Amino acid sequence: MGELVFVGLGLYDDLDISVKGLEEVRRADHVYVEFYTSLMAGFSIERFRKLAGRDITIVSRRILEDECGEPILKKAVDGKVVLLVPGDPLIATTHIDLRIRAEKCGIKTRIVHGASIISAAIGLSGLQNYRFGKSVTIPIPDNGFISETPYEVISENLDRSLHTLCFLDIRADEDRYLSVGEALRILLNLEGRRRLGVITPKTLAVGVARAGADDVEVKADWISELLNYDFGSPPHILIIPARKLHFVEAEALITLAGAPESVREMVR
């Protein structure tokens, strides 16, 4: 009976994988890795091959989605296959679908978890994790079309006094990565359409860039100030905090994310 093991690579580079995950790679018959669901800016495939002592095949979105991972499943029917995934393996629905397909084929599956941008971004911001509502992705506009879903999710969370974690669109095959500034301009554009007072230049926002790297950047400020703030290279992620903050959250934003002292006025 074959086996498919999903191994999380962590946040930033080839050293973020756990010892347990590395051992799974070294004991596998076949090893695959994908980089289209997230950007690991410091990852070197050649360096990782030397670290693992194994040949590693890069798989594309086409193989995992259009071909439903068939090349991987065929190898896993009677062998041990490892699929390396940025972050934590099952955050992307693509991998959940592949796991379901494997189990239905009689292939045993296991998970070796890795650090996730979800917990990392929340922790870096200093905001309390239990106060986060539904998360949302802000997509890169296509031919002028801008999805209103991010605006609606943020609005619903604000009404419930909850923070919103906004994933920023990644199109690795096109080398396109949405920045914090671009995401904020999209939200302001949506505010111009909807005019509900959800996102304004005086709305507090937190940007995080390159979580897990030595040069991680975390900055909290009013949107008017963040629009042109240089967060550096991707990946970026955005947080829209609730309108009211716990006093510890306000202190953390000021101390850890350089927020203006005036955020103390948001303490409930």
C-alpha cells in the first residue's frame, strides 16, 4: 500500500522545514514540491536538494489542479511520495482535494505541519488571535474587474468588532505579487463605489512583509500613511484591525509595529 505525505516547508527559506519533515523527505521514494500557492522568497531548490540528499521535482498548478495530481497519485499507489508545500500543507484547498483523491484511491495520507502565515502574521502584528473574523483574499484585478468580496468581508468583521486578515493575491507563474499599497488602493477604490465608510484614509491597517525572514517588515499606521510606505520585496499580507482595540493590542501595535501614539484612542 502506497503513501502520500504532505510536508509543510514553513514561511521563508529552505531551513524552515521541521526536522520531522526533513526525515520524511529523506525516506521517500519520490519527492515533489510546489511553489504556486505561496512565495518562499529565500528558498533555494538546489540548496535544499543538497540538504535533503534527494532529487526533487517541481510540480506546476497545471499538474495539481488541471490534471488533479494524477502523476503524483500514480507514484503513490505502491511507493512513498512526499509533496512539499509552502507554509502549512492544507491551508490551500488544492491540497485538500488531492488528499481526498488519494484516500479514495486507497493511498494512505499523512501530514507534517509547518509554520503558517496565518499564525505568523497575527503574532507579528501583536493583535489577539481570538479577535480575528473571517479571512479574505484580495485578488489582482483582471481587465479592470475588482471583486467586492474583500470589502464586504471587512465590513462584516468590523460590524462584529473583529480584525480581518487579508491574503494578497499571488500569481507565481506570472511573477505578480500584490503589495500592501496596491491592496489598500483596491480597498479605497471599492469604498468609492460602496460609500459605507468601511475603508477610509483614516482607517488603521497593518502590513507584514517577508514573515520568517531576517528582514521581516511590520508596520501599522493609518491607510493614508501606508499607501506609499516601502515594505520591500514580497510576499506581503494585510490586516485591517477592528475599530476598537484592547489596551495590550494598542501597546503592541505602537511598540512592535511602529503605530502612531494616537491608536491609544481606539482602546475600548
